[in-house]
Amino acid sequence: MMVSMPMRRRLFRAGMTAVVAGAATGGAIAMPRRAPGVDEIARLAFVNTHTGEKLDVVYRERGQYLTDAIAEIDRVLRDHRSGEVFPIDRALLDQLDQLGALLGTGTRPFHVISGYRSPATNARLAARSGGVATRSLHMSGRAIDIRMPGVPLAGVHRAALSMQVGGVGYYPRSDFVHVDTGRVRAW
């Protein structure tokens, strides 16, 4: 059974999120979960594919972002080329939390290909590849490139698109999905 786009929007507006069990395979609908609220604990797990660092942390509790946890996330998602740490947009973290819920993956970690990118790193990458935006949201901590082993990339892509928030890029040849907090768009 599929949930229509108008129904999904109504669920979002009502503060609910339809959790799609087996989103990667087009599975059945599971019970909806509450939107982030005062009593909710939000947890994220990451593996930085370049440094090998792992992090599994509660980053929001009772409506408050946890400063120490946010600092750990910022460190793991730093520019691995320069070592520069930059604040990651909390809205991006909440998008990832929501994406994990849609995928029904529990505490399975997001494998991070690229989090924050310094302007110098981004300029070098853009000079080498037409696929890197010169004004990338990675430079402001508002974008992340991810995959989730064990979940088909197309499923991660579909789930991210279904959220109708920010930008979603699909790079199957490079094996990642780009998610950002910019305007709603897809490529």
C-alpha cells in the first residue's frame, strides 16, 4: 500500500511522519511516528568513510540540542582534507534523523562521504570536477553526502525525496545521496 503525496503532506502538517517500513524495497506502511517534540530523544550514528571514525550519539533531548554531542558531530563531519571543523546545521541533523526513521533503520549509521568542506577544499574539488558546485552548501555545514550499507541507494534517495525538504542529489555511480537544507529541489 502506497501513501499518496497529498496524504503524506497532511501527515507532515499535522506533525506526524509516515514511517515507511522497507522504504528501500517499497514495502508496507508502518505506524506513523511523532514529529520531533519536547519528550523525544534524537540519536544519530555516523561512520566517516575517509577517517574511519565512528560516532553514535544522542544529540537532542527534551527539545534541547546537546552541546557536547553537537561538538562531536561537528568533529566527525569536519573537512577530512584540511581538518577544519565547522558547525553543522541542526536542521540537517534533524533531516537525517527523519530520514533514518523513514528508512526504518534504527541506529544503523550513515556512512559519510562528505560533510563540511572548507572553501579552499571546495574550490580545489570544483576545479577538478564539474559535479562540484562552486557555492556548495557543504561550505556552510548545510549539506552531507551519505550512503547506508545494507539499504539500496535508490531507497535512500526515494525516502529523502519523499520528505520534501531541502535538496536531494542522486549519484548512483559514485554510490551516495546528497541531502541539504537549501530550497526543495532534486537532481
